[in-house]
Amino acid sequence: MGPPFCYRGVVKAVQLGATVARRIMAAIGFLACGAPAAPPAERHPLFDPSDAKGWSVAESALEPSKERAPDGTAALRWRVTVDHTAGEPKYPIGWPRFGRAIPEGPARDWSGWDSLNLWLRADTSRGELPREPVGLGLHTPDKSSSFQRPLSELRKGEWVELDIPLREIPRHGDVRHVQFHIAESKYAHGDTLDLWVAGPELRRPAAPVLLGLAPECAVLYADAARVPVRFRVSGVRPGETAEVEVLLRRGDETRAKAALRLGRGEHRVELVTGRAPLGPGECEIVAGIAGQPDKATARIRMVESPWAR
């Protein structure tokens, strides 16, 4: 029986399914030691942030606000007075909400973007906000297959920027409706909530960048023939690719390398170490977009193999 973590085949990159990639990157993300500087972001507002007329509002009120987000974006102010007696007939303790449909066409396809970004500020007559003060809902593409996310990051009286990776939103290639809501059951009768919303908008890096670099395993046997590495390529438009370089170094010596043209998304690369064993010790993985000075780095530890002679 050979050593574990030895993979057969040539150097390769595999485009991963979104769910599997999210789980793997979440499990190993802590191993990344450095990341390249993020390039400026391209921004695509979904709506006019100062226009309250296009939103549908229930059990609450919505109006433009003179207050702006820290980045200068115009904001809407949503006002809710919690009433446990005056909701919909079947649900007197209801769900105040405001939402907006996305017109048919390219605006519904978010697959070419990386994140949904918005600024929020919540204030309330309560001493503190409840654990899940506000919810965000997206129809992807309809209510029965919607994406729901509690905005538990909100803090009373503070502006909070949310940047939600689109890889966390299933079916984001067809988004037809955006909604904000509260569950009145989480509030006491008579509580008030004011929510300022600036955005939302879609974002992506304006230039290719490599993110989330990490070895698949923090520790490998020193005689491993291949070192699997995972990362994400961002800032590459649909149908295009960028040249990615990945190196495995021991001190100043390069022990394995790969150069591949990759599209945006999650990738897995196997670095072939060659016939000469690496030997026990620390190694560094260095990766980035070809021609760019900023590189991502991660550490990996090689340990003596029980099969070594």
C-alpha cells in the first residue's frame, strides 16, 4: 500500500461544483498565509438607490433618505412599527417587507459577477436588535426556490457593509426578485425599526486575481509524488481565461510548478514533485496571475513517510 495523498495523472485543473467547492474551501481556508492585493472592483447597481417608487411595500413605509452610506451611495429608509394585532387576517403577527422585481433580461443573470454588495444601518427603539433582525430573500427564480439569508451582522446604529459571494447563492443565473423583511414574532408589540439600505449592487474585480489559495492537506508525507492545491480565480469575464502560475518552493528552490489558462471559479491543481522526494520540512506554495507582481502564498508541512526506506 502506497502513501496517502498520492494522486495519479498529470498536472491538471478541475472546475469544481459550487457546493463541493464551498465546503472544501471553508474547511481549508485557514491554511492560506497570504493573498494578493485586490484590484479595483467593477460595480453594477441593480436599482437606482434613491428611487423608492419601484418597490412594493407591506405593513411598513419606505422613502428616500438624505443619509448616505460611508462610500457615498444614496440610501432608502425603511420604517416599521411592530403591531401584533394588525397584520394580514390569518397572520396578525406578520412579516413587514419591501421588495422589487428584476425586469426580464440580462439584469437577472448574475453569473458573470462575484458578489452582491450592500450597505445597511439599523436602528430600533429596543435596547438591542434581535439575533436575526432583518432577512434578505431572493427569488432564484421563484418563491418556491428562493434564497433566504438572515442579516445577523447588523448592529444597532452602525453602518455595516455586506459582500455576499454569489457562489453561496444557488441558481444566481436567474434572479427575479429582491426582498427585505422582518418576522414580527422576533420583536415586541410597539417596537420600531428603521433600516437604511444603500445598494444593492453586483461586484467583481476589474482585473484577474487569485484568491483563497490553500493546500488540500496541511500535512503530506515527504515522499508524496503530487501536492494538491485549491484556489479561486476571480475577475475573469465569462468565456475568457487568465494564465495562472503555481509554484512549490523549498527555500529558494522551486520543486514543482504549473502554468495553466483558467476561467473564473474554483480550481484544483496537482503539482508534480518529480522523482526526487521533497524530504521532511516546510514548503511554500506561491501562486498568482502571470505578469502580476502580487502573489498568494500558503504553507505546507512535509513529514517522514512510514514507507520511507
